[in-house]
Amino acid sequence: MSNSFYTNGSTIGFDASNISATALFAVGTHTLGNNDTEWVYVQAQTTIKDLSWVSINSTFSAAMASAADVLIASNAFGVANVAISASSYGWIAIRGANLSALFTGTGSLAPTSGQMQLASSAGPTGYVMLGTVGTASCTLAGVGLSATASSSATGLGTNAANVMLVNLYWPLVATP
């Protein structure tokens, strides 16, 4: 289930949960929202799962993020609030507090360097892996964990055991 977000700016028509087959804004449009969020309007290259980690290229095309995306210096990273169908348009959070995001593995709620990584071949695309998996080149910086959801969390359905609350502060690839 996606969180409820609204704009704090003058972007009339902003709805973080609204997905459209036609562009309602220019791709690359940024807007500020509640919970210190910043959103960018993108077009999905492939289907993006809700709450997944997303890689955004320089033309604002987006796909679920993987370890290979860290090799492209111009890529930005964020979290999808809702599912976006391939070739459709939607908003991706690139900054903010208490955003729900997918993870796999185990680790501390305050991971040290090398413990929060984009999924490699050992994990699913669109997830962040916690613990000592993957390679150091996949490590994300600018992301803080605030809590993990339990399987009894309301509204999260089958994803509940794999959802964490994150604070995004310009998520970037950490250089090893």
C-alpha cells in the first residue's frame, strides 16, 4: 500500500498515486511534498513494482534498480510510491521521510557502510539488500532506515515482511 502524499508547492494536479498512459507533466518535472519529500515525474521503461527502488536516467526514464545501475554515473535513485506500467508516467520520490520501500536480507536498522546495497544477481531487482551481500560498488549512501514493518502491518498485504520505512537524503551510490 502506498503512503499518502500531497504537494507543498504550486504543481497543480500533482498526485503521487496517479499513473497515466499519457504525460500529464513534462518528464523531469520536480515538486516538493509533505514529509520533506521531493518527487520527479518519469516515464517507466519497464513495469515498476510499488514500493520498489528505482533508477532514473538522464532523460527521466525509470526502471526498477539493480546493481548494474550503479555503473552509470548520471543515474539517480528513488522509491516508487505505486506501481507504474511499462511506458506509463508517474512520480518517483527522490527525497523524503518515512517512505515505504522494499528490502530483502537481514541487517541492522542503522547499517554501516557496505550493508545497504542494490540487489545484485543474488537478489530481486527493485529491492535493497541488507546485510553483507553483494559488492561494495552497489552500496547506497544518503539513505537512512527508520523502521522495518512486521508481517502484521496493516495495509501492506503480502509485502509486509519486506517493507521498511526509509528517509531519503539524495540517495547516491557510495564510492568504495
